[in-house]
Amino acid sequence: MNVRYHKDFIRQYKKYRTLQSRVHERIILFMANPSHPMLGNHALTGKYQGYRSINITGDYRAVYELLDKNTALFTDLDTHSNLYK
């Protein structure tokens, strides 16, 4: 899986310095196997209709959109409560 990053995702990534190594680990895992059980990859609804989410930690999520069958655009990185309020 190829991965691209939206400017908003990059901004959030820089903001959460303590999470950067975990985000990097999860993205590498996602690139190797997007369906890996550790990621909790699932479709979203509501304002994120058409997007999917993976778990970074127990509370942090990375939201992405599939651009095509081999490319994902990561758009948001934040806590569960901030993303889905």
C-alpha cells in the first residue's frame, strides 16, 4: 500500500511529538498489511463518510481515504473524542 499525507495530518503529527514513533510503526504496519488486527481498520460514517480509520493507541486514531486500490491519503490524526464529536 502506498501512503500519502495531507497537510493537516502532517501538522497534527508534528504537534504530537510523543506519538511520532507509534504513528510511524502503525503506518509501516498499514503499508505491509492494511487489514492487520492491531490496526482496527474500519469504515467511518457521518462527516467522515467514505473514510477509514486505524488505531494508533487506545485513544488516538489516524483517518485516511483510499485514493485508489493501492494508495491511501492520511488526512487526520487526533484523539477519538476530538475526531468524532
